[in-house]
Amino acid sequence: MSDEGAVMPDYGHDLRFGTFLPPVAEHADAVVALARLAERLGLDSVSVQDHPYQPAFLDTWTLLSVLAARTSRIRLFPNVANLPLRPPAVLARSAASLDILSGGRVELGLGAGSFWDAIAANGGPRRAPAEAVDALEEAIAVIRALWTPGRAARVAGEHHRLDGAKPGPFPAHDMGIWLGAYKKRMLRLTGRAADGWLPSSPYAPPERLAEMNAVIDDAAREAGRDPAAIRRIYNITGSFSGTGAEFLQGPPRVWVEQLAELALTEGIGEFVLMADAGDDTGLRRFADEVAPGVREQVGAEHGAATDPVPTRPPPPPAPARPAAGLGPAAGSPAGVRPTPPPETRLSGEAVWDESTRPSGPIAGGGPLPATANPSGRHLIDVHDHLRGELAQLRDLIRQVAEGGVDVAAARDMIATMTMRQNSWTLGTYCESYCRVVTTHHTLEDRSVFPWLRKADPRLAPVIDRLAEEHEAIAGVLERVDRALVAMVADPARIGDVQDAVDLLTDTLLSHLSYEERELVEPLGRHGFSDAIR
């Protein structure tokens, strides 16, 4: 990490989170499914590596086109396009075309090239490092010329040129050109000519970011540019196990602390997780636990938490085919089925009277269109994660109480859970779960609820009641904490933990069901996926 007391660059960029997919042909369906999951989880971007000489990989532009057709909101980009095998004039028109077809959701990541033997074997040039940088700079000029309306484009370059080419088609939005850069010449080119810097943590570790950023900033100022014009996007990889002593090797709270520090001290505006096409667990944890925590910490540092209501609504999604198995359900105009409340209660206590819950109107008085925002589905996804973790927690408490699980066995069990922790104790696991529930409710209180209240004032009574129930659940969580503290001193008091978790189960499952019943339809109509990540 950066040195203490270092100057904190604040480039003024929105904080975003995305994923980086391997385009493995053998797992093509899984790759597409993972991209669609990333959208449902509320991530901001999906990117794909580009190695056209790799026979085991799908073609990146073909895959990005399919992903654009199978998603409606998430942004897409090559991470990064292999310039030596993709002529810049063709690449410019391909990227602009996909941007138009996707409704302005494409950015262009570019690389100078590597693996020159493989490139040459596929008919591409073999360039020395200096030549590759020169060719990239010329390619940027070619691409920008073809994206600029006006007279016939001319670029006189040694490696790439235009001689009277007609510009167009033109991107649907101001598409960014982001460079994967590490060495000084590439970093300086980024500062002079690019819209974004796209390094990867294995090649640009956190301790090197400050010096690399400085090269980019100096080059930008020398070119008469504001360094803030260059977005900083960081490809990251890590593990949710480990001690936390190394970068991104530990539980989610370690990731939150380390990524928030990079956002605050190095100006990183987007974190892109390198995903595994065969396992969506890491992606889910990144979206559900890490991203909200980083936003919260960075927002608190910037003072943003006092004004969380969006200044503008999210863009309307483009038509997309519904997710598999999510056909229209009775009583569920959003095309997804809210989870019913539990049929039985575990505790003899009640923290509220369910009969006094208000109901909101069906916004617009009719069914949602086919273009409904996926936010309603995402709310259920988040709730399903909380319900699943609660069930695992209850089972572990039961086994410990029955003496069927000792400390070592409990450690092994928790290690297989989605929400595993560094300290393998029942208390630590329970505390972690309580923290995740609290974070989810805090984000709703600060962002989702104000947005829906503004979008449809008729929802005010429901929103007020949901906020009151969040406060009540916070009290139940505190009771769980107190029971855990007492159990540490006297293990025989695990019964008190069971009682507290029984009450939490009744309360939380009832609340989640009520919230889905009332908010799935409004979220599907008014959107706001970002707020419930």
C-alpha cells in the first residue's frame, strides 16, 4: 500500500466494480451465465481478455456481442484488445457498432501486444517493445479519427495509417480508450492520449501504483491535460481465505479495507475481479460483501453518506430475454416470485405486530413491461444469500450444542461456507453474519428507500415501516451479540444463543418476505440496481 502521509489523489470518478472473465470455449455457457449473474448482482462491468491466437478461447468480440444481447444494463469492454491482430480501423468500427447496438455500454481497452511468437504464427507483426508503443499511439489516432464526424480521415503513421477513409459509424456515447500499461513509455502514452489506465494487480502490485500514477499524471500535465481526465481501473485477483497479511488474501473485511485504501490513496475508480468461469462463489462475495463495504468506507471518507439519493435515475434498460426460470408469477408483476413468509415460528417472542404492516399500490396499476429493470430480481438474490447463510449458521449452532462438532470440525465446516472468516469460531461467524445484514439494511435506508420514496410517494408508508423494522432487527442482532459474549465466558449458555438466533430467524425471514412483497414490483418499474449491491 502507499506510504502513510502520501498525497491522496482524488480524480473525482464514481466508484465502480466489475468482473474479468476468461473466454474459455469449453465453458462457453458458463461464461455467458457468469456475465448475466454479474448484472443481476448489480456489478457495473463485464470484461473479457483477448488472445486471438489461443485456440481454447472464444473470439472476444463475438463473445462481447453475445453478452451485449444477453444483458441490459452492464457495461462491456475487452480487457484488453490485442492490437497487433486487430487492425485499428476495423476495431474502431467494431467497437462503435457494438456500442450502438448495446445502447452505449461499451468501452475500448487496448494493449500494445505480447506473446509475439503466437502473434507472428497467426499472421501478425513481430514488433520490438518501442515499435509496439509507437504502433499503439498511431492506432489511437486512427480510432479517434474514425469516431470523429467530419471530412475524410487521414493519419500518416509508420505502422497504421488512414488515407481519406470516411469516418463512422460513431459510438452512441463518449467511448473511452483504456490502456493496459506498465512501463514508463506506455504510462506516458496513457497520460498523453488515453481516457483510462487498466493495469492488473499481478503485474502492478499496490505498492507500485503511486509511482506509476505519478508518471501518468506528469505526462498528462505536460500534454495540457487534467490528470483527472484519466480513469484508473484496477484488475484484481485474490482469495477469501488467508490471514489478511498479503494483498486480498483474507475474509471480505480485509478486501474492503485494502480496496477502500486504494480508492482513497491511489485514486482507483473501478475494481475488476478476475473471475473463474467454473465457480461463481467469489463473484457473489465480491458483489454482495466487498463492493458495498468499499462504497460505504469511501463514501464516509468523502462525506458522501449524508446525501446518498441519486441525482438522476438510471438509464432505461434495453430489451433482454428473461432469466431462465423467471416467468411471470401470480401476484408478482415484476416477473419474479417474492418469497412467502415462514409458516411456523421458532420463538415465542415477537418484536412487531405484522397485522399493522401497510401495503403499497401497484405502481401504474398494471403489469410491468418486458423491459422491466432487473433490480427486483437482484433484491431477491441478495435476500436468498442472507437466508442461505442463516440456515447454515443455525445448523452449525445446533451441532455445537449437541456436541457433535468440536472446534476443529467447526473450523472445517465454516471454511466451506460462502461467508468464511479468519478466526474459526462460532462467535466470529455469527458476528460476521450480523454485520452483513446490518450493511445491507444500511444501504437500503440510505439509498434505495429515498430513491423509491421520490419515484413513487405512495410508497412512503411502506418505506417508513420497513425502516422501522430495520431498527428492530438491529436490536435483535445486538441481542445475538450479547448472547455470544456470554457464551464465551460460559459455554453452557449456548442455549441463549439458540434462543436469540431463533428470534432473529423469525424476525428476519418475516421482514425479507414483506420487503419483497412490497418492493419487487416498484424496483422492477423504477430501477435502482446500484443501491442494493
